[in-house]
Amino acid sequence: MRGFIMKKVACTLLIFLLMFLFGCSNTSKTPEHEQSTIAQTNEGFQNQRIILPNSNTFRLNWDSVFQDALTKSNSSFVIMDKIGKQYWGIKSKYNAVRQEIDDEELLVEADSNKETSLTYPANFPYWSVGSGTYVILRDRYLYEWRSYTSQFEEEYGHDMKLTRIDCSTGKVEVMDEFQLNSPLFYLCKMDEERFLSYYVVKAPSEKNEYATLTVATIYNLDGTKKEIIREKYENDVDWTDSEGTLIERFAVKDGEIYGFGRRRISGAYKFFLYHYDHNGKLLETEAVPGFENIIGAEQPLVFLLVGDYIVFRTYESLTSYICKRTSNGTELIMKGADGNVSYAISTINSGAQSSTYIFFIESNVNDDGTLKEKESPLYAIDVESGKIKKANFPVPLKNPYFVELQALSNGNLLATYCEDKYDVLKQKQFLLPCDKLHALFDQIS
């Protein structure tokens, strides 16, 4: 057993860990919480838990789209991603002696259902926590940072290890390791040969109690690495202007590196995008007007750039957002607090098809665990055209209980449901092939 359940709750447990860093075609009736808005500062907007765009619901033919992710029933195995012919995920089993669920990280071949356990180096420790971000290179190698320090030893720093799983064999290697005062490393894929790794930590300051340091390094498939960015930021409640550059998150778009963060100017926080080259040289700084009205005082946990769109999720409330950068400011497309809206980004790059969609769906589960008495349609943003589409989403279960919508590294979507109520040992995962899914939504003009 490798304690993998913690990955599902790591974001929640770490909500407050880094807060110190930033200073203190038929149509159906439109639900009442659907709207389209340019970001506002009014309290009513901030208090709305779910905001969805106005759009007619189209009735599409889904007959050939929903597929079983695994050819044989394996409801106790939860897929995280697909690499080559293997699914990477978690297998859960109830332990009657301890009266708890054991879980194991392993590989399962998509066609045969054959299981491959991961092979770790001798005397390898159990991991305790990680950011949950990973990258896949050459459709074979999976990289991820994790902390291997127990909660009782955290005051001495975290023993961080960058591991690589060869998903064709299950072999696990340690590619890099060192001590850090935070367990959170984040990864962004640049291409099939390299990725960006970064962290945000406390640092000494001569002007304040502490500074915030952001360090980014490029790692190559051959094991070499190069630090390219080291930005220091200082701020205090009594200051009207902060000093330095705060990079809260990085994102890679079309192979280009962008840093994102806030700056205090005349007592108010404003947000900026910083475009760097692959050697860490700052090429351009661009303001993101209106973003402060959307995120408020929260910090981004996940941050993605897709065309003109910003997709992010916050630490404090685990709220998901989709925004669009326009000439009039930052337009809010979607908001879903407490995990009430799930999103997935799917891209196809082939001779026959080339498109990117941002899909999102409202959970059909109330906060008390009961099912909502309404249909939850699937939304899709055509990134190139900017058109927002909405269609029926007929999950082939009698009483589907929504768990998650996610995109696999090959662009396919994975929709996870239970029947009637949540049961980690009885989850049903449906594969939605990206070619069929994109073609289906292309029908909506």
C-alpha cells in the first residue's frame, strides 16, 4: 500500500499552508444561476456559488460516445491518466481487520486489464503529500514531486523527491531530491523532451519579516536541469506598494512560459502576466485588468492558460473559474464553488482535426449528498471561435451520482460516476473519445 488516498485530499489539507506567502435542437429552461458577466466588484457577485453562461441546450446523439474505460469491470480501480497502453491510477480494497480502505498506485493495461505494480528502489519511503501536478513525456514517462517527510518531522524541512515512472515497465526512479520548507512543487509540460518545475517559499528579508521566493527550473528527459527564474517579492500591511515580482503560478501556453501574480500598487492589488523566454529572460509584462474582482483575496491553486482563456481553481474555497481576457477587461464565464463545477481541457492536433475545447459541467449532487432534481448538461467552449455550447449529457446509469470530469493526457475525457450514492469501491468511469466528442459539439453552429 502506498497511501494514495491522500492525493485526493491534499489540496484541502494544504489550503492554509501557503497563505502566509502573499501577505495577509430542442432547448430547455435556463437555470436561475446562469448568466454572462464582466467581472464585478459587488458583494452579490462574490457571494454567488455557481455562475454558468446563458446558452440553449442542444439535444445530441450520444449513442457511440460513452464507452467503458476498461474492457472488464474494475470499479475499485480509479483512473488518474492514460500513458501509452496503460492506465495509471489507484486500486482500493476494504481492509476488514483495520476497518478502513487500503489503496495502491499501479498500472492497468486498457485492453487486457492486466495489472502492473510499481517497482520502487530498495527501502523506498512512503510519500506523505504532494501538489498533485505531474507531467508525461513521450507518452511513457510520468514525473511528479512528492514529500517523503512525516508530519512529525516537517519542522526540519521536507524531503522532496522527483520521481519518474516508466509506464511501460512500472519502474520508479528518483531523478532529483533535496530539502525544502514547503512540500509543494508544481510542474508544467513544455514539450516531449522537457518540463518546467517550480516552487514558492518563504525567504529571508532585510526589510520585512520575510520575503516570498519563486524558483523555476527546466528539467530535460536526459536528466539534466537548469534554473532559469528566481524572483523575490516583499510586501507589508503598512506598505502602499510592494517590491519585487511575485510569481504565484506558472503556466505554459504553446511552449511559452508565463508567470502570473499580483502586485500591490497604491494600496490596491493588481494582477500581471510575465512572459519569459526559456533562459528566464523577461520578455513582456502585461496587466490583467479586472482579475482582482474575480479572485478577491484568494490564491490560485491551479492556473492554466488556453488561448484567451484563464482557467484556475483557488486554495481557500476550491472554487473553479473560467475567464476570458477581452479588450474590456476580464470576463467571467464560469464559477463553481466547493467543487460544484468540474472542468476538463481537451485538444486534438491531427491532420483531420485540430481543435481545443474547454468542457465543464455542474455536479448533480447537493451539498448534503442527495441528488439534484434536474439534468446537468455539458458545456463546451470552442477556444478558437469563442462560442459557448451546451448539450444534454445522458449518462448511461439509472441514478448517476457525479464524482468527477477530467481530461486524460491524450485529450480524451473521463467521466466518473457512482450509482445513487458515493462509494469509492464502486465507481463507474466512462471514456469519451476526443475525436467523437469534438465532432459531436462541432455540430452545434
